[in-house]
Amino acid sequence: MAVVRDTIDHTLTLKDGRKLGYIDLGKKDAKPLFHFHGFPGSRLEAMILADRAIVKNVRVICIDRPGMGLSDFKENRTLLDWPDDVVELADALEIDKFAVEGISGGGPYAAACAYKIPERLTSCGIISGLASRDLEIEKNIKLFSVIRIFPWVFKLMIWIQSRGMKDLEKAEKNMMKALKKFPEADRKILEDPQILSLFIKESAEAFRHGSKGAYYEGKIYARSWGFNLEDISPKLKVYIWHGDADTSVPIAMGRGMCKVIPNCVGKFYPGEGHYSTIFKYYEDIIEALIS
């Protein structure tokens, strides 16, 4: 990995006293890109693809969301609290304008930034991203219903997942077995031992302090976001990338968001899955976001 900075364990003490964990990869004077990790995930996700961004003179910054990785938990947080944390970190790093990208569960956080702080953004990208439950689409994720109707079931699911990440070697073996049910395009990506190992490590880091942060984040996804995608500034370019073989987040979510976001460009890939889209097209994604 082409990691230029000195450590992957940065923290910032925010104005409200919370610690915010982040990773900062690439040259300080390179074009800044804030990457918002998936669910459950952590700042370490940036290490999987950062080398491909750094060679294009991009500085990749990925933040642990509250309660995950090195970031402190925040009671009663909402999706629209996130841009405030991003701005505070950007200010601390002396970054005025920057691009954002969110993958999967990070997608709503990228959208929240596009809505709340468009004046700070150069562009916004949503990759295989979750849509709001309020968006009228043909399909939705069953997990949303589980979280709303049976929160204790979801809480147990997350706790079990966190326990399963205690032994990384065992977690990798279990993931290899689970890959048999993945779309072929995703399977080809995650069967790479190096990629799978990084994926397991970044997922496990989400549970550094237990399952509370991930559980609360799931509840955020199942609620209304607190804003309408139609109200995102038309002056900001928003990109959506999604594969039609995605079994984790239906492509209908990506298409639905693209229809209502004012200045949106959507690219939808036949045969690509939840993970293969970003792996196969990351150079294109980077070019679009930093051009």
C-alpha cells in the first residue's frame, strides 16, 4: 500500500469533547477526497483502494463514524449531524474545498453532506449506496423493516456479528464459505486473499468498542433522513455508480436517487455487484470526482 502519511490512527478532539478517528493517506497538498465507509466499517476501509487514488495525486481521508473504530459514540445522533463532524475535521486539516464519496452505508452520509454543506464540496459520489426509506422505489431492503419492527432482533444480529469478528482468522474462513452465495462479480474480487484480509480487518475495527455504534447506525438507516434528495443544491454535481447484480443494495435504490437529485449523473453497470463496481471502476470514479 502506498501510504505516505505516518500513521493510520489519527484522532481529533471535537468541540463537544468527542474523539473522532480518521485515516489520512497521500500527500498533504494533493486533491482532498473524504471517503465514507460502508456498514459496518471503519477508517481502515480506505486502505483497500487508497493506492489507486494516491497515484492520481489524491489525498484520501476516511473517518470512523461515531461508536466505531477510534470515534466516540454520540447519543441521539442523526444523519444530518455528520456534515458538522466532517467540516470540523476539514477545518482542523486546513482543507477548504473537498470531494466526498460514500460506499454502501456511507452513501447516505455523502448525500447528507451534499444537502447540508454544498458550499464546501467540489463533488459528491455515491457508490452502491443505500437510499432513504422515504424514496418510492420498487424494492427496499428487508433489514429496514426488521430494525423498525423488531429492533431487538437487529441488536442481536449486530452483537453476533461483532462476536464473530473477534477471531480474524476464523472470520476470514467463514467469509470464504459465505462467498459461495455472492454474485460472481463480487466473488472474484473478495476471493483475493489480500483484499479479503483487509476487508475483514476494516470490518472488525467497527466493533473495537463493541456493537453499540453499529447498532445505532442501523437505526439511522431505518429512519427518515431528515431532508429530501430533491433539495440538494443543483449547483453541486452528484454521481451515482451502481451494479445491477448487487444483492446487498438493489440497483433500484441507485436509480431512484438519481431520478430525484437535481444535478445527478448515474452510471449503472450490467453484471456488477456490490463490491465489484468500486473495484473495477475506481479509476473512473476518482477521475469524475476530482476533475
